[in-house]
Amino acid sequence: MAELHVRSLLVTGANRGIGLGLVQHFLRMPNPPQWIFATCRDPKGQRAQELQNLASKHPNIIIIPLEVTDPTSIKAAAAKVGEHLGGSGLNLLINNAGIVKLNALDTETLEDMREIYTTNTVGPLLMAQAFLPLLKKAAQGSPGSGLSCSKAAIINMSSIGGSIASSFGWELMQITSYRCSKAALNMLSRCQSLAYKEHGILCVALHPGWVQTDMGSCAGHMPPLTVDDSVQGMLKVLSSLSEKDTGTFLDWEGNVIPW
């Protein structure tokens, strides 16, 4: 992991599950980031207690309230991050926050589809727009050519459930709105890679595996992957990403997932 040198990063949905796991693993790096911006909806709530405990022991963790469906909240978070960073930029934006509802195709509703799409797809769009100036600044301030996560990158946490070519897990859970939102997120990741490459920003969609989190277990099945194994794998993948990988859809082991 030594090759991944990230001075600053932001993780959405950092109070539990994969988001919290990412914060914990970045802290354990030989050279941990100078700034870890851990965002969640309700930093003072019960569900953020573990994150609060972590931040009390590590001054490089800055907890910021953030609702990824609210443009005003996103702009306020970007302003706070910019204040902390001073003249430097943000190296890594990890759009991890996401939701799922266990609807079958026949029971999907307009309200649920809208809520899930807004969180899982529109949220990452708005986040990238708001943090683009800081990502650009990080890319400009990094030596050398090419793209990498140590320089400037947007990582969109996707799912194999968003792969149109794969029907993974359909028999266990249809979750149509979730699948649609992640397929759209994959296209957003592709668009971002095309638009932001000239600014030196790498963009990928990343499938963390089927992980033992509240979300992963919500259908009553035990996922095969622990948070630790998923995050360790993803960080290894992030450390190896280069210009050739921007715009791709990968899993936690670095395998290419078909669109």
C-alpha cells in the first residue's frame, strides 16, 4: 500500500459500513493522509458514534455534516473542506453514500425510484461538480504526468447490480431501482472520466463486492465478504490505478466488470 500517497481525501457515508472501513484503513497506512474528511448526514447522532470516537483520537479526521441530495449542504461542505486545505487541493473524492430499498419490479414506486436515483446517481454528480475546483488544484499541484489516485481522483462506489451484462443476484433480490441507479452511476463515471481527464483527474466506478454491512445484509442473506477484506482489496486497486484505467468499471480485486 506504500505507493498510495494521498494527502487529503473525502469519503461520503463515512459513519458506518464501507465508508467507516475506508476511514479506518486510511488511518492505518504507513503514511496516513494529512486530512481525512469524513462526511455523513448526522455526525452527532447515534449511528455516527464510532466515527466520533475515531475522530477524538485522530486529529486528521474532520467530520463534516453532508446530505448528498441537498445542493446547499454539498456547497457548505465544499467550503469547509476548502478552508481546512488552505491553498492545497483535494486528492481523492470517494462517493460512497448510497441507499437501497427491497422492492420487486412490480412494487417499485415513483417516490422510491426518485429517492434512490437522487442519492445514488445525482448525489455523486453534484459532489464532483462542487469539489472539482479542489480536485483540479490537487492535480495541478502534483508532480509528473499521467493520472493516479495520489494525484486527483473521483471514485464512485458502484455495484455489479448495475451491470446490464450481468444478472448477478437477481434471484435473491430484484432491487430494480438500485440496479438502475448504479447503471446510471456507471455512465456518469464514464462521462466524468471523459470530461475531467484534461484536468488530470482519474475517474472510475468501483464495485466493493457483496459486503457484510447493514445494506449488504438487508435482504436477509449473509454476504460473503467482510468490510476489512473489501476495503483492503479496494485500496490495493486504488494504489495501482493509472491513466489507462480512467473510465473503467472495476471490482474490489481489480477485475473489469462488463457494463
